[in-house]
Amino acid sequence: ELKVEQNPLFLSMQEGKNYTIYCNYSTTSDRLYWYRQDPGKSLESLFVLLSNGAVKQEGRLMASLDTKARLSTLHITAAVHDLSATYFCAVVEPSGSRLTFGEGTQLTVNP
Amino acid sequence: GAGVSQSPRYKVAKRGQDVALRCDPISGHVSLFWYQQALGQGPEFLTYFQNEAQLDKSGLPSDRFFAERPEGSVSTLKIQRTQQEDSAVYLCASSPWGYVGTEAFFGQGTRLTVV
């Protein structure tokens, strides 16, 4: 059974600071997603990482994937309040028919 | 519409009542997924359709849960004899391919509260 673990689960940071969210998964997968969820809203796709060493950046967020270590990171640079949300990583199971999600990281960026 | 549409957005059901949740995927999308998201948790897989075929229903928590997609487009998730533990947000997602692929588009969800 595929397990996906994120840490930290809660993150409170000041504006302007940098931080990294980690996502570990237990079995081989060739696709990993990062989603953002605002309270009461659905999931917004941020990144899809398809191969070992993949790195994608959008604004203040950068995601990377190490398939050998079964680890993805979401790095936040110079955080701003608008980034406050819950961030989920999700891994595609080998069958391709489902995503398994981590528990989510609730990020709060304080002025 | 351009995105995945779910209705109703909110549903309050009395314990023991049956409910039906609807999902309109993006037109032409082959795959459709249902997920259950409990408060403060990540979404958990319920079931997967490829066109009208339900290829994976291993995530359905009990035989009170039933999903269908008879014409390969709109899908309905039915929960019979609702229990308090069924209270959650039910998310629907669709994908253009016959698998999760490089993108799965999520709807806004239906928040079910069982009282």
C-alpha cells in the first residue's frame, strides 16, 4: 500500500522568510503532484513532476523530485501572506488509477 | 462550464437518510474519480471510472456507497443510510486520459453533514 507523508503538518512563518515542505512516499511512482487548497475551496494544481531530478518553479514556489529517495520538496522563497493555504502532495499509484495524498501542510504566513 | 462541476455544494442529511451527489466532469474527459476529504485530512480515493466502466471501487468504505456513470459523462455518488462518519467533503476529479495522467482537475466538492 502506497503511503505518503508530509512534514511539517503545520507551518507558521513570517513574511520574507524561506522554508521547505517535505513529501516522502513509500513505493515507486513516476508522477508526483503538488496542490494548493484554500479554506472551503477545491484543489488547485501547482506542479506535476514526472521524472527524477525534475524541478519546477512558479513565482515564489519551487518543487523538486528525487525518485530514488522517494522524496519531493516544495520550497517557499520570501513568503508573502497570499501563500497562506494548505499544500498537499499526491503520488500516482502504479496502476495509474488513483492519487494517494499526504495529510497536507497548513501554511500560515504572518505579516 | 469549463471546469468540473459538483452539486449540491452543501448537503445536510439526517442520519439514515439516502443522499445523491452529482459530478459533471469536463466535457470529453475519459477518467472520473471520486475522493472523500474529512476535516483536516487529505483526500482519500473512493472510486474510478474510465468512461462508463467502474474500474476501481476499492476505496468505497462500505456497501452503503455506490457510484455510477452510466453514459460515460455525468457521475452520481450515492450514500445509503447515511451515518455521522460519512460527514466529509466529497470531491470529484476528471482527466482527459484513461489514467490519472499529467493532470487531474478537481471540482469544488460537496460538503455533506450528517446530523
